[in-house]
Amino acid sequence: MKLQQAKKGQVKLRIGLSGASGFGKTYSALLLAYGITNDWRKIAVIDTENGSANLYAELGNYNTVALHSPYAPERYIEAIELCEKAQIEVVVIDSITHEWSGTGGCLQIHEQLGGRFQDWAKVTPRHQAFIDKILQSNCHIITTVRRKIDYSLDVNSNGKSKVIKHGTKEITREGFEYELTVNFELVNDKHLAVASKDRTGLFMNKPEFIISSGTGKLLKKWCDSDTTIENIFSEINQCLTVEGLRHIYTKYPNLQEAIKEKVLERKQEIESSNSEILDNNKIVESIKPSNNGVSS
């Protein structure tokens, strides 16, 4: 046990992708994975979706692990450990829904034990071991999760009605989202995504977008950045303009509370310095010689 300076480079990404069936979870997860590692051979998909990961084999020579029922938590753990031993860099678990509600998953295990409230005392530790394995793995991990489907009737600009499919609640145990670095929700079958949780500050409150390998590169760059508060403070101290301070403040959205006071302090120093320069210039102007060489 020892104290050491925190560095993001020591952290592995935990990314969630949720959406209704047909919204592009597997495809988006593969593009994210490639953006993170830039090597298809270092990617593995734990496939619980009846071989759906093989549908995108033209993307590159990534690996797959077929996981069939029963979908007990221990079998997911075994699959993750298999990937770790093979020195895989990015593991895509497609999907974690089966661990919760699939054949042999937690809900069925609970039912087989009797379905009583006290029976969760036996199920919850097994589910938690699965969550802990995701969090403690030395791989970057991307999880996909199904959302319950709802439908609405929308009318377009031409007055024609169209049935729209929506994803609603995630089908896994409540609270999993809080464990993630970023959680993307795919909102329609056009693969458009929004961030419902974001510790990086890169995607939160941004317009809908299509996930690509570039999204994975952005996340990897954020993860590898070892920027510390001390380094940011040094950057602030060296800044000479208020506009520059504004740029620094917006560059670190997840650290704004920590640096706000320092930014305001430096802003005051810059404005005070500019005021002094302005006063000195006025003094110089007042003592300049007139055109005939006689001082005013």
C-alpha cells in the first residue's frame, strides 16, 4: 500500500452502449474499439447475440468468443479472463443484458432459488463479481445493453404517419451506468447517439452524432492525457490575455470547478496589469514634446 499521484494514463476505459434492437450497438462498439486500439487483432467480442459479431467481419480481423446459455455471471467472467490471457486490449461484451435477464442469468437464478427477497443475498454477490471483473480488468471494456422497446406514431412534414421505434429502460440491473466512464445511448436506427453519462466532458450536452472510430480515438487521447491540476495552474499563470484564460477554462470541462478560482485570480491580475500599462501610456502621451520642440 502506497500513495502515488493520480494519472489518467493508469485508467482503463469503461464504455456503455445501449439501444433497442437494430439501432447499431454491435457495429458502433466495433468502431469505438478500433479507434481505441488501432489494431483489429487486439479486439475481442464476447458474443451472446447468436453470432451477430461475425456480421461485420469485413471491418477487420478481430476476435470473437461465442457465449451461449446459461448466461451465468461466472461464464462472463471466464470469457473476460480468456481475453486478458490472450493480451487483448479492448473487450466488447455484446451484450450484458443476458447476464441479467437471459437463460441462466441472474433473474432466472433468483427465480429458481424461490423468488423471495432474501434469495437476492445469494444472487447479488454473483452479479457483483461480474461487475467487479469489468471494473478491475486490465483491458478497455465496451459493454452493450438492450433497451426495452416502445413505439410512437409520428407525422412527417408531408402529413404521412410513420411508426417510430424507441429504446426506453436499459435491460440490466439498475445502477450499472454509474460505473462507466461514458454511456452512449443510441436513439434511433440511424445509429445516432447521445451521452447519458460522461466523465470525460467530451460528449455531454452535445447534439446527437454517429459514433465512429474517431470517437474511440478521442476517448483514448483523453485517457492517455496525464494533465494534472499543477500543470493547468502553470498554464494559467503563463497566460497573458483574458481570451487565453477563457480558452484554458473551456478546454478542461471536467476540471472547471477545480480551476475556476485560479482563473478568476489570474484574470484580475491581467486586467490590473493592462490598466497600469494604459495609465503609463497616458503619462507618456502627456509629456511628449510639441511640434515646435517645446514641451506642453
